[in-house]
Amino acid sequence: MRSLLALGLLALSAAVGAATPAVSETIVIKAGDTLSQIAARYTGDARQWRKLYDARKSGLSNPNVIIAGDVLELVTEANGSRYLRAIGSTAAPTAAAALAPATAAASVVRVPAAVPAPVVAPAAPAPAPALAPAVTVSPPAAQQAGGTPASVPGELVIGVVPYISAATLAAQYEPLKRYLERGGSTRVRIVVPGNFKAFFDAAVAGEFDVAISPPHMARVAQLDRGLMPLGVFEPRIGALLVTPTEGGISSPRDVAGKAVGFANPQSLVAMYGQQWLRGQNLEAGRDYESKGARTDLGVGRMMLTGEAVAAIMSTGEFRVLPPEEATRMRIVETFARIPNFIWLAHPRLERARADRLRTQMRDFFADAEDGAAFTKATGLTGFVEATDATLRELDPFNSATRRAMGLAAR
């Protein structure tokens, strides 16, 4: 089957190749890659994947499915337009296919400028040199006994929960990475797993030195796995009920009998939202339909297309809606202010290093260059102690969080 796919791609490439202008880039697909990530890498905008995918020319039958090992060319037309074209595969016929949706957030790593991007063996005799990618897929880590990724001496690995797209997060956290590296000899690697569950599993398995975690997951990881809270971002997260400007929703009671979208159904905002609606005598599945967004940006489109009359989302999720969508939305109510993301250290992190990291983070937001850029991109303004009172505030959601993460009830 794999051989037939590769031959099919090569045949289609040959059929259209004669009329196609010179190829500007050659791209090999790695596990976890998506068309949206490729678009972000080469155009600066993940949404441009729709323009790079040409159903007639690309040789990709489904833009939501690309396979690790396939080789694509980024073709430039005479009029300046560009599209991706499949030309073959570097994978062995028996290799397992790795599927990746076009808009899914896959594991990504920001690669320091000093590390050269991998160069793909060219399919054509002399393609143009590859651009240094803005976002690259994390290569499989070296494995120690027991399956735990081997650490790199001197490297600090920070895992970030994927509450918005991986490409957006990688760009937002670049100033923080730069600041931490500027303040010492430590190389910093930012990793964004593909979903909330993958993030939680990696954090408790010790794949990160530090995890920037949703507060409810941080509390469970602390209680059940011994991870250590280092601090919490400020300000608190606003939990919002949002609706289209033209919609008729003016209070939570107006969603009765209708569909409500949730940007991240496993998030603490979603849990607070369902609790808040229960306080209005509205139970999911009985009084309203709960609909999870298929992508990080999908909840806005669900409302604008009429799939949902309103949505529960955080201020951060609302912040990254495309401008053309955000201007057509209004906030009905901010129904809660909940703790922001908590920094968790794995127990292997030395105390001196953890204390130094706390100090760096407190000073970071006063930095006129990187700190200011981070605040502008994220809306985050400070880093404070994660007090016992803040952590205990999360305890009502421990059971629901354990169920969502597949842990045994306690």
C-alpha cells in the first residue's frame, strides 16, 4: 500500500512537472507535521495552508492527511503564487504511516539559530537551499532505559500546554527562550505537544524539566506525581461567554435548547463554564448541546456558521481569534477569574537551578526588550508564587481532571 502511494505521487508529479516552473523549496514530512505548520514556516501565517494546497496540482487527495516520509516541493508560479506538490517519499514501504490533520497542533520545537536546519536530500539535481524553518517538528529523543528521553547536558526543556496552535505558541515563547538563554549558559528548548493529554503524560513522565501547565493539571501532577510548583503567571485568566455580535444571546439562560462551543473541552475554563451553567440550572446534554471545537481556531467559526450560538473560552483563546472573526464577536459575560498557567518543575531539577529560574521569571517581565515583547504577544504581565490557597482553589476539579487524563479515581 505504501509503495503504491509513493508511486502514485511520483506519477502525478511527472504528469504536471513539465508545465511547472522551478521549485523554490524541497520539504520532507516528519511525524507530527501539518500543512498549517508548513504554511507558518514559509509564509509566516498558518492560515495560508489553504492557499498552498491546490486540489488539482498538489497530488494530495486529502489536505488533512500527510504522511511522514513524503517529500513535497514548494512551487512558485510565474504569477508569484505558490503551492505544495507531492513528489515522492523517503520512507521505507514498511514504515508506519503517521497521519496529521492540516490544522492540528503537533509537537514542535523552536530551534536555536546556531543549530542548522536539516537538509533534505533533493529529488531534483540542484534545488535552491532550504530556508531555516521558523518551526520544526521535534525529532524523536534519545531513549534511556525505561523509555524516558535522555537529557542533554546544559539544556533546559520547557513544555508548554497547547491551548492555542503550536506555531503561535512557539512564536510567543521565543522572547522568553531568548531571555533565559541570554541570562546564562543554558540552552532552552520549548516543546509544544499535540494535545492536552499528550502534554500531561509527557510532564508526569519527566520529558520536561519544567512544564507550563493549566492550573488543574498542575494540581493533579503535584498531588499524584510529586511535581513542584515554581510559580504562576499573572493576571488571572478570564473565563468568557462569547457570542456573535448579531446573535440574540444576552444571558446564559439564552443558550437553553441550543449548542454551546468549547474551545478546549479539557481546559479548566471549560470545567468552570459547565459548573457555571449548572448554577443556571443548565446541564450539558439535557438543557444544551456541548460541542468541542475541532481545531484551536474552530470555536469562532462554529459560532459564525451557526453550529453554536455561543462559546465558553478563555481570554487567551479569544485573544488569538483571527481579527476578521473577533470583530464579529462580543463578550456576554466574564463569569470567572481563575488561576493562570502554573510552572511545574520535575523533581530532578536541582533546587539551586529552580530558585534561579524563579528569580529570572520575576525579573523577566521588567525586561524592556524580551519581557515587553512577551507581554504584548500573550497578555501575561507577571510571575508570582503559587500559594497553597491558589492550589487548594483547584481541588474541586481534581476528580474531573483525573478522569480526563485517564488516571484512576482517588
